[in-house]
Amino acid sequence: MVRGHGKKRLELPTYLPEVLDLCWRTGRRIAAVLALRFEDLRLAEGPHGSVLWPASSDKMGKEWLVPMSPEARLAIDNILAERPGIGEGSCSRHSSRRVKQYVRMQSPCGFAQQKF
């Protein structure tokens, strides 16, 4: 994502394609994907790893341990390649709103023009 113009132009990394891919591949809501923490990932479990979805992000209030598909693992690996998980929490509490704003900015109909 690019912000500013001229000398103040700043290119910021965007994980929007990976976040949307995780939503698609896992069937989870965007808020649940953005609420994931590094410690929720079980990368060594199963053939492609697993995700422990916390009860706090589940509409039924239940914790789920779900195996990852190869495509979901690829999205996780792409994010971790640029932003390795260190300590607690990887997203700010306003990330969901920022992602939604970014999606709206990308096209008049509200969907990002991204190639997956």
C-alpha cells in the first residue's frame, strides 16, 4: 500500500491478499483471522499444521483446533516470512477496521483488485 506523494511517499507492506486468502480457506470471519496470535499456530501438527481458534473469536464461544489446508499454510508462511512471530499479539485492535478501509479504497465496488 502506498501513502503520501512525492518525497513523503511511503510504501507500506500489505498482508491483505494473505488475510483474505485465510478467510476464504478457513471459512473464518476477518475479525477471527486478524485476532490470531503466533501462539495460536501449531505449525508442526499434522501435514500442514493446525490453528487453535480461540473461543474469544468464535461466535459460539468454543475453542477449535483445526488442521490447515496447503493453501492456508502457504498464506501463513508468506506472512511469517516477512513478519516472524515474536511474543504475543500480531495485530492491533484496530486492524480489522484498517483492512476494511483498504478494501474499500481499492475499487469502487468495495473489492480489492488482487491476483491470488
